[in-house]
Amino acid sequence: MLLQVVTAAALAVDAYVHANLAAAYDPVGRQISQGTLFRLEAAVASLAALVVLLLGRRRPVWVFAFLVSVSALGAVLLYGYVNVGTLGPLPNMYEPYWGPKRTGSAIAEAVGAVTSLVGFLITGPPRSASTRAGAPPGGKADGEGG
């Protein structure tokens, strides 16, 4: 449960920072603004935080949380160090300045990536109904012939 809370908190920080900064980045971009992308990230990170808290015993939940966290971390690192330019409808989001909000968001995303990976690794794969009922993994109970 602690792992779920830490992961959800990291995702919530990511969501808060992106939602808080979205309006300031609305002018960046022509077809899709950086503000719109920030709002989308905030919504997806919020959803991931909620799902981790409610359904954190399932492996796909941890995969989702990992993908949200690592993609956000990858984007902030990429656009912090590389002037990628515009990519199709996406704006040029290059910004080498690392202020407290950006740094805090990156730290939260890194924490979320690590904790969600750990959550995935310690959450076993789903068991079949026969395994849960006590049958051996081969699917046949003791004494059954083949």
C-alpha cells in the first residue's frame, strides 16, 4: 500500500505542476499548444494516480503508471537539453531553464517511474482460475489421468 501511495503522490505532483503551468504555455504552438499538452499530461497523470490507488494490485496498472511517468520524464529531459524544434503539429518546447516547478516535476516523474517499475516487478502475473482453486499449474488436479 505504501508503494501505491508514493507512486500516486508522485503522479499527483506531476499533474499539479502541469495543470498549474498550462495557461502560461498556451501561446506556444500553432496547431497544438504546449498548454494543451500540459493539460493532457495533467489529466493522464491524475487518472494514473487514481488507478494506482484503487487497483494497484494489478500489473497493467503499474505499466500504465510507468508509461505516464517515464514519458513525462523523457519529455522534460529531452526538451531541457535538446532543441528538437517543431514536430508536425507539436510545438517547439525547448526550454533549458530549470526552475523549481520544472525540477520538482522531473523529480516526481523519476520517483513515479521507479516506484511503478517496482510495483510491476513485485506484483505477480495474474493466476488462472484453476490455479487459484488449488489445482496445479498444469491444470489437472491430483489423480486425474491424461
